[in-house]
Amino acid sequence: MTVRFDRRLIPSRPDLSYEQALWKQGLVFIGGIDEAGRGAWAGPVAAAVVILPPEVGVTAVLSGVRDSKQMSPARRAFWADKIKIAARAWGVGMASHQEIDALGIIPATRLAAQRALAQLDAAPEYLLLDYLHLPEVNLPQMALVKGDARVLSIACASVLAKTSRDALMVEQGGIYPGYGFARHKGYGVAAHRTALALLGPCAIHRLSFKPVQAVNPSKKQP
């Protein structure tokens, strides 16, 4: 059965409603988690976790943070620096294209989130996630529809995951020219589809993804 989400539940900007409810229960270290790159055809999937200080004033400090998909690259870069300064702790983890092919995209995304958690210098007591559950992590957690648009710590995580992965894909664009990775970051835009048809997949393409599989294997680049 499909559960319809009431979009009226989305605030005008991500807030601390969920974090505050947990703070009132005596939980201090609340980790917001989000991913970037799950739907791309090439490169890793990234995940980030952000623990904000239990202070209502952090909303003003991070007033420009939104779901990363709603922000320009320049705004994401600007607010990523602010998030890293304001956060009590933060971490970014990735799972490679090989791990995505071997495990599947959802398990690989969970692996990236576990690696992000391992980077923290403060152990979270509760996790808030954007439509993802981590069964391997022995912590209480809540998966929220549109969490990156509703919950400030998740929105912060979406920005760090996105900026970290984008930076890596810009680097990969220099290693594998012709695909336009620096522009589209490995997503399935028309220019990427055209390059893939012309050049074949390169070493960082996700060979388990159908659009990549559709390319003639003889065209595969080293």
C-alpha cells in the first residue's frame, strides 16, 4: 500500500522540531543523516552525519541551510563551511562504485552512512534519517519522508554529503575526460548519456545500472 505524504508538513525551511523533542527527553547527541549520489550512473554514493549542538540559536546560525537539491553550488559550498563550524560533530563516508555493483545501491548507501558515523568524535544517541533505515546500527533511529526539507540536522548532512561527493566527481572529471563529470557529477543527464554511448563506460561507472549495461561492452574504457 502506498502511503501518501502530506506536503503541508514541510516547513518553510528545515527546523529543529524533531531535535528539540529528543533534547527534551534528555538525549543530547542527535545525528542527522542524508546521502548524495544514490541515483548517479558513476562514482561513489556519499553519506554524511551531522550532530548539532542542543541550542535553539543554531537555527539562526544556519538560517540558509536547505535540502541541498534546493541550493546552488555556491550556496552549498558557503553553508558547508558554516555547518562544519557550527556542528558539535560531523562525518562523511562513501561507498565506491565497485561496492555499489557488488552490494546494490541501498546496502552501499547504508555502508556509506556507517562509515560517516565512524568518523564522528562524539557518539550519537539517536539518528534522524532521510527515508533510510540502518538495521546494522544499534541505535534508536527514525526515517522521515522529506527529512532533508524538514529537519535541520538532516538538511546539514545533505549539504555535506553533496559537496563532498561533488568535489570528488570534479577530480574524476580530470581523470576521465569526455564524460562531463565535473558538470553533472555522474547523473544521467542527456550529455552523460551521449558521452556514454560514444565512449562506453569508464572505470568508475556503475556497471550494475541498466543505462550503463545498455552500452556495448566492447566500448568499455580502461
